[in-house]
Amino acid sequence: MPDDLTPDIEARARFLAAELTRHNHRYYVLDDPEIADSEYDRLMQELRDLEQRWPALVRDDSPTHRVGAPPLAKFDPVPHTVPMLSLDNAFSDDDVVEFERRIRRLLKNDGPITYTVEPKMDGVAVELVYRDGLLTQASTRGDGYTGEDITANIRTIRALPLRLETLNNGALPAILEVRGEVFINREAFRKFNRERLAAQLPAFANPRNAAAGSLRQLDSQVTAKRPLHIFCYGMGTLAGRAPASQSGLLALFRSCGLPVNPLVQTCANIEEVLAFYRSLEDQRETLPYDIDGMVIKVDDRDLQDRLGSTSRSPRWAIACKFKAVQATTRLESIDVQVGRTGTLTPVAHLTPVSVGGVVVSRATLHNQDEIDRKDVRVGDTVLVQRAGDVIPEVVMPVVSKRRGDERPFRMPDTCPSCGAPVLRTEGEIALRCVNADCPAQMKERIRHFASKNAFDIDGLGEKLVDQLVSRGIVRSFPDLFALDEATLAGLDRMADKSAANLVQALQTSQTISLDRFIFALGIRHVGEHVARILARQFPDLAGLQSANRESLETIEGIGPIVAASIAAFFSRDENRDMIQRLLAAGVRITAEQARQGAALAGLTFVLTGTLTRMPRSRAKQMIEAAGGKVSGSVSRKTDYVVAGASPGSKRERALQLNVSILDEEGLWAMLGL
């Protein structure tokens, strides 16, 4: 290090860093800049020059980090301490009123309930971890339980503080996990797309896609050039006393310098909530960013704790969606797709039309009953919408525009892929191809098997799967692991290096957790959540294979239909043989990740009283993430009762049964917090 570093230079660097941080906040959060862009650039360049000459001046929260870091080879997985759950949806006033009725039934409460309402940003959910005020990690939502490390990319968002502002009492929490939504303003998006087109690069379809693509850049210096913004709205874990309300949490965020949507409002009752919803919908098109609805949250965090969550969503919050954006176009033709479980789905091919800023050329027609009910015909002018602002669907034909040459559509009697007869199972609407060797089903099953949340086989894309199945090279899952470089290099658009990379990816993917293996099998009705339940219930695959329908139905979260599907899958000889061939090909199933080496594996806890660091629902999620189980009542099978303030009768019951009692600090110690 140069020996001419003086106290004056150090002071100048500190001043520049503080000024640049302040100007970032004024420009990107307060929308009230004090200096011109050219002056800001001059200050940034001066600090960059100082840090380059004297590396000892570089701090973890330096504004120069906004320009990005060296490219990554890949994104590392990041488990969420508290799952990032999705929200249930409401689409009408009646749905919102029923949401409150449901809350009152659960709380047995006829008194006033205050709500916090927030615009539902159409962006990308992320989690930010601040340790002692410093941003140390950021991740995507992922599957809600595990995301991807995007720390270097998040650091480039100028609206986001790299170090939190000190609170009035001078203290900052040791750990604060912040949830937020990354987005791009509309005007910034339009400018960004114009620049891409001028550079002969493809334009993004909408701001959300652009934000998602920017966050998943391996080179954060590319992300730094993207006009990303963020609003913070929620919390995972907080080491310390949490605010008593959602509105208090957002006030804490603001005081720490975190950007919060200025349109957030507290409502004294559900009538005020509905009035704000209508006001927000009226403002929708005039806002500088895209929103697709409003999020309603019970404001009192103690009530949130009492309401708790289902396995998929909190009971104390709901997303109230705006009416879908619609457009009219011509339905040119209908074809039939075959899914991995054999379901036949009619798909409408449309004259391309922009629906809410997204160009739509295909839309689902669901099934023959829906086509008949709506009387949709080939050649019709149809009304198309993005349901929930996501999935395009045909709403109805515009009958007044019929010319007389429109043609009714009938689903085929045979599979369009393999020609086998199609059947309609009693009690179901969909037609299904029952031929297990159907090429279309096999292609979809292979894609599912190789997908990110299953075996995650990098490089096994849709077109390559089509070739492998169409040429008869891959007829079942185990065939994938027999692929060699010579075979792959002989396929279209497969160079030697690509073939070698895919063989390496296949080898890397062979070690897999039990829950991902179960999900990869593509058992009907078994998604990621059910796969995780099964992996927690059964210590190994053999136990699951031998389980009958009746025993599966006793598992919490597994209903009769799902249990029957699982039992039927493992009862088939061809499926058991396929699994054995996978294991013989080198697939190695590890213990479920959430339980592997878990600190609280096999222990049962009961929570009672009020906890100071976090609500009991969050403590429950953390115990379960560490492998433990949380019960609602004390019995001789209980290992620990965690007693917070005012613990009540459960503590007395623990004393009677000689069950160990932990105070709050004892639980945090067991969790390593």
C-alpha cells in the first residue's frame, strides 16, 4: 500500500462516501435531488480514483460498489430462515369481505381490526440480510424455501442503502432480514428498451421481465447499468424486539433509510380498505410503475401471530387483484398439447395482440367443456385477457363480428402425438392419453425431470429433449445418464464442447435430495410442497415405496386423491424398475436437506406466551426449518415447552408432566441465534 495515505485523504474519502450515499437517497428514494447528474458523476469518479490508489480506503458499504463486481460462475443457493410464502388472491369485494369474516372466525373477534394496505408491485421478490446494519447478503424468492444469491446484483440498486441509517437510540439490529420487490419504472423501461434496440439487442416484453433478467445476470456490472428500483414491505427474522404492527415495521424501514412505497396506507376497517382499493385502481395507469393489485395485511403483528399461516400462505394477508387487462384479436387456429401426465389441453393460436404491454399470440382454452360453454370457434374475433395479469386466456367470442365461416372445434378421439385412444376418467373434465410410451408425454416428463427444482440438469433444453426423444435415444429417465459425448455431439446444434458440458452436468446432477427426487418423478398431484412433506415423513425412498394409500392419508397435508396417486405410482412394476435403473446409473439420494444435520431434528416443542424477538408463528417456522416439530398441546411426547411472557396453562402442564421448560433465550441458543 502506498505510504503517502494521510488523514486528510482518509477524511476526504469518508466525506465523498457519505455525500454520495446521501445523494443516492435523495434522488432514488425521496425523488428530490440536490445536485446535477454531472456533479454526482464527478464525486463518484473522485472516490473511485482515491480507492484505486489507496485500497485501504475501500469499505464494504462504499458507493463505488454500485458499479458491480467481477462476474460469477453461477448463483449459490441461499436457504430462507423464514419461508417466503405466497399470498391467497381476492378478485372482488365479496372475496375481501369473506377474508375478514374468516379472520374474525379464527380470532373469535367482533371488535375493530386495523389493516395496512400496500400497492402490489409487479416485480421480483427478494430478501436482503443486514448484519449490524451492513447489507451482507441478498437472494431471490426461489421456491419460497431456498433462493439464489444475488448479493452483487442487489448492491447496484442505488435506492437501497448498503448500510442502514442509525436509529434515534443509536442502535441497529444485529440481524434484520428485509423482504422487498425489485422493479423498473415504466419510463426507465421504455428508455432502456430504446437503447437495446439501437444496439441491435432484443427488447424486453415488459418491466417485470427486464427486472428479473437483470437480477439474474452473472456479471453484476451489467446489472449496474439497468434502471432497477426497490420497495421494502416485509420482514423475515429480526434479532431484537420487533415492531408491534405492520405499519410500525414500515416506519422502522423508513427510519433505517430503506425505500417504502409512499402509497401505503393504514385503514381502520374493511370499508376503508375497499375504498382505497377503488382509488388505487383508478390511479393504476397514472403511476410511474406497474402494479397488479393491492395487498391487504392485518396490521397488528400479535393478531398475525395468532392467525398463523397455512403451508402456502399467511392467513392474515391477501392479494386483491385488479381486473384483468383485456384486448380483442382473431383466433386463427386451435391445436392440442399433451402434458407429462397425458392431459390434453386445447391451445388457441391468435393474431398477435398487446395485452397490458405484453404481446400475446397463444392462450389457453382449458378443455372441451369450456369451449362449448363459451361457444368459441376457429376464426372468431375473441376477447383475450391475462388472468391475474399472468396467464393469457380466451374470455369469450365477439359474436357480433362473426362472418359465417367460423368453425366449431372438437377435441380428438386419439392422442395427437402417439395416436392412442384418449379417455375421460369419471369425475374429471380433461381428456387423457393413457399410453405410457407417448412421445409428447415423455418429452414433458424429461423436461420436468431435468428442471431447476428437480435434477437441475444444466444445458438440457427443450429442443435438445425433442431430439433425444424423437430419435429414440431417450425413452425413460435412466437413459439420460447413459448419454455420452459422441452421441450428443451427433445431434443438431451440439458442438463437442456443449456435449462435454452436458455430460458433466448429468454427472453433477446425480446426487440429489429425497424431496427433489420425489418431485422429479412427476407423480400426478405431487408438486414441490407435497414432495417436501413426503421427504420429511419417510427417512428413505424404500419407506415411501412401501406405503399404502391408507397410511399416506394419515399424513398431515396429504389428502385421499394425492394419497391414491402416490400409492398407484409406486405400485406399478415399471415405475419401480425405472427407479432401480436410476440408482444403478449412479443416482445417489441424500437425506432431505432441511433435516440433514438439523440442530432440532426429532425434537417436539410447544410454544406458549409472548416472545419478544419475533411472533410465535415465525419461531415455529424457524424450529421446523431446523428439523424440529411444533405441537399445539403439551404431552409426555413433548421435549421442550418454550415459555415466553404470560405463558398460561401450558407451562403448568409441562411442570406436571416433568417436561423441560425453556425460556426464550434458551430457544434462541438452540437455534444458534
